[in-house]
Amino acid sequence: MFLDFLFDVFRANAGAEAIIWKNRSFSYGELFARTAHWRSYLQENGVTNGMVTAIDADFSPNAIALMLALIETGCIVVPLTASVAAKKSDFMGIAQVTVSLELTVTDEPRLTRFDRPATNGILEQLRSRGHPGLILFSSGSTGESKAAVHDIMGMLNKFKLRRHARRAITFLLYDHIGGFNTMLYQLSNGGCIVTVQNRDPDTVLAAIQKHKVELLPTSPTFINLMLLSDGHRRYDLSSLQVVTYGTEPMPESTLRRFHSTLPHINLQQTYGLSEVGILRSKSRSSDSLWVKLGGEGFQTRVVDGILQIKAESAMLGYLNAPSPFTPDGWFNTGDKVEVDGEYFRILGRESEIINVGGQKVYPAEVESVLQEMPEIAEASVYGEKNAIVGEIVCAAVRLRHARDARDFQRDLRRFCLGRLQEFQVPVRIRLVDSALHGQRFKKNRRETAAS
């Protein structure tokens, strides 16, 4: 019914490899059978059309098949992962979850029911259509996590047009719009999903070598950590054709370093949001931060330097926040951009721009310079209020090896003065021992500034 186009692909590729999980291969025929099994399981357990159902899992054969079975049943799906464990109870309350399905480490289900009234008007609107839904929670990196409600039917259209099949790692998480997009893209094109139990550089690169992965969707933070690890020297990455990156601005120094180190790999910038989905994109070149955005079902415009998007796959609204759409239906991304013809350069979130005496400082620009210092493993730049100039530039820095803080701060300032204007140079520098990114491999400047 809802996924007939996808099941046609499964039948046509019944003997082909669909998923690799814990180094075991599962065919499209097996995935089709598992999906049918889960549809029967849902029916037997009274999970029906319109019910808000949470899945607590990571990518696995059962997690994928269960997600597809819930969509085909017409449920409103709330994917959750260990990365939001501390917020899980709150998220399920906001989403008005009535059934929770947790997949254990052995990929077996644990079903829990909740007695919650279904009162949200957006959910009622979705139920009245009889369509399956998807609720995605934002990372909360720029504020409180928001619950975006999608009619999945609007998201599926882009996957009905067949494209190139690849072997791809599910790096982006099961509860992330990018992970959902990777899963459906691979399955709708008869590709192979390679799952990983951990997302550290060695685990990911070992999987690329072992399973001849061709596509790695990831983040700039992970790319930086991968280069620092020198893993590209220890593993055979000759199968890897494309690395796509998104979720946060890419430091130009990291882009240059990757391109010079692994010139055979095509770097492709992507852009997407929980609220509108993933846009089709085309980088000007592998070593360029300029990208063309849009494609079928998407329109873009820039208002006061901020990117706005109108999308057929846009959410119906937030469960826990006011509508962010303009009166004429455009979503304000909050991302500051430069425009050059058909191309955009993403500068960063407007809310993260640091205003130093009227001069604008973009954190990613400063981070790009800091990460050129050989001793820096990670850097996160943020603003701090100041009575004289409004804000000052601050930086939290994790070093590769311990150093005297005062000596390092002096060296950092000297390094920056030759590459940045005076107002861009960090005034306050904190040395930290812990990672400056979360489990989604994305910087959280709000948490860094608050710590």
C-alpha cells in the first residue's frame, strides 16, 4: 500500500545483499520476509493505523524491517536511539507515545504500552488523513529539542525515482533525518546498507575496508577526527568513492586537508533539516564550500541573508513549539548564507554569530584557522557577553598532547594574528580534556559555552 514501490525493489532484488549487520549479510528477500513478520506482530499486538509508536534501536535488520512495517501499517513512528537516553522519557511524553518497542542487543523486541490521551491537533490532522507519520526530535544544539511531525507520504515521493545503487554505511543515526534518508535511498535503489556498532574512526574505516563501502555520509567533525587518527593510512579505502558531509558548517581547513590527503574521493556537501528533509545538492567542486541546493519538491530563497526553504516534504508542524513557517509557507532555516548565482555558501546559524563591537564573527571561520594548528584535536568557538564590545570570541580547545596552558594560549594568539583580523581572535581560551562533540558527531556550542 504505502510502500508498494519499495517492496517491488525488494522482490526484484530478492537475492541481492541488502544489509550487513555484525558482519552477517541479509538479502532483500530476507528483509521482505522480516517486514512481513513484523506486520503480523503489530497486528497480533493491536498496534494499528494512527498509533504513535516509538522504536528504541539502532540500525539492524529488525530495526529496519520494523520501521517499514510500522509505516506500512500507517502508524506514527518515533525513532529513538541511545544518544537521547537522558531525554527519552520526555520525548515520549511530548510525542504522546502509546506503544514503545525497544530492540535489545540481540535484536529482540520489548513492547511497553502507555495510557496517554491523544490530544495534539497536528497528530489528529495526520490521523484524519490515514497516512503514516514520522516524529523527529532536533538535536537541541541551538536550544530545546523540537518535535517535528511529518506526513511520511510527502517524504516518500523523492525515493520513487530510481538512482544509483551503492554500498553505504549508516553513520548518521536511526533517529536522525539523515539516517532515515540514507536508509530509504539505499533500499529504494537496491543498494547495500552496512551497519556499524560504534562510530569511532577505526570502527568505521575497518567496515569500509572489509565490506568495500562506496559511500560514507558523515559530518565535518568526524572527518576531522578521521584525519587526526591517521586511519586512512591503516585501512584500505580504495572502494570509497563518495563522502557526503552535512549537519554543521565545514571548516575550510578540514576540507582542504581531506582533499589533499584523499584526492580520489569525491567530497559532496549535503543540506537538510528535520523540518523539511534532505535537499538534493551539488558541490561546485570537491574542495569547494559552495553548493547548489534544491531538486524535485524543493524551492529556495534568501531573505535578509537567511536561507528559506519551501518543500513538499516539509513537516506539518512542531508538537512543542509554534509554527516556524512564514505566511506564504516558507521555512526559515536560521542559516546565514552567501549567494553566488545558483550556489550557496553556508556560513552558520544566525543565532551563533558573535557580534564584537558591531563586527560579525562566524565560529566556523575561526575554528577553521584553529584546526590548522597541528597540536589541536578539536576546537569549538562561541561568544560570551562583554560590557564594552557586546561580545567577545571564546574558544574551547582539546589538544592532542598536554601543554602548559599559558604557553599554548600565547602561541594560539600569535598563530591567529597572522590569519585572522584582531576582532576575530579568541580572547578567552579554555583547554578541555573531553570531546567537543556529541554522539551525533556534531559540535554543540551552547553546551560548550555553558560548561
